[in-house]
Amino acid sequence: MVLAGVAQAVGGDVTEAELQREVERLLDEAGLLWHHCPRAYRCRGPAGFPDLLALGLGGLLVAELKGPDGETSAAQDLWHWTAARAGLRPRLWRPADLNGRIATELDAIK
Ligand SMILES: [Mg+2]
Ligand SMILES: [Zn+2]
């Protein structure tokens, strides 16, 4: 796929949107249930909802995706902190994590 070379590039110029698409491909490959809200302005509820919710027989994972230099907002931090305290698996993924980390963490909830 387009981003296949990204692993050795360790995320160089990959944007958050490109990362999102690649993660979606990995999710389908893993056979997981997942959801992403591409038009979050239409969503209701407190701000900062994670970019991705993935569900498999092994568990539920929520992930915030960022480009190489993107920073999480306070609202996103609150969702992640609460998810962790609730025993979920909040993740912050960046393009560099296409080096196998994301695939491994998806495998863990298959
Ligand atoms: Mg994001
Ligand atoms: Zn939504």
C-alpha cells in the first residue's frame, strides 16, 4: 500500500489523515470492529472523543492519532486518562508507530 514504506521512514512526512487511513486498513486486515468519526463537528458529547474505537474478542481499544508533531488537547487527555482509569487501552499513535507497534497492539485485541 502507499504507506508501506513508512515503516523504515519512521513516519517522516505522513499526516494524521494518512495515518488514519493506514490504520483503518490495518483494522480491516485484523478483522476488528471499529469506528472513526470523520466529521466530528456533527457528533454530540464532550469534546476530545478519541479518533478511533476498535473492538475485538480480546478487548476494546481507543486511540488518538496525531501527525509527527501534533499535540493532544486537554479534552483529549481527559478522555484518555478516564479510559485508562476505567481499564481500557488508550493509545496515542503517530506515523512512526506504523513500524509495527500499531499492528501489534491491534493483534492484542483480536
Ligand atoms: Mg487526532
Ligand atoms: Zn462521532
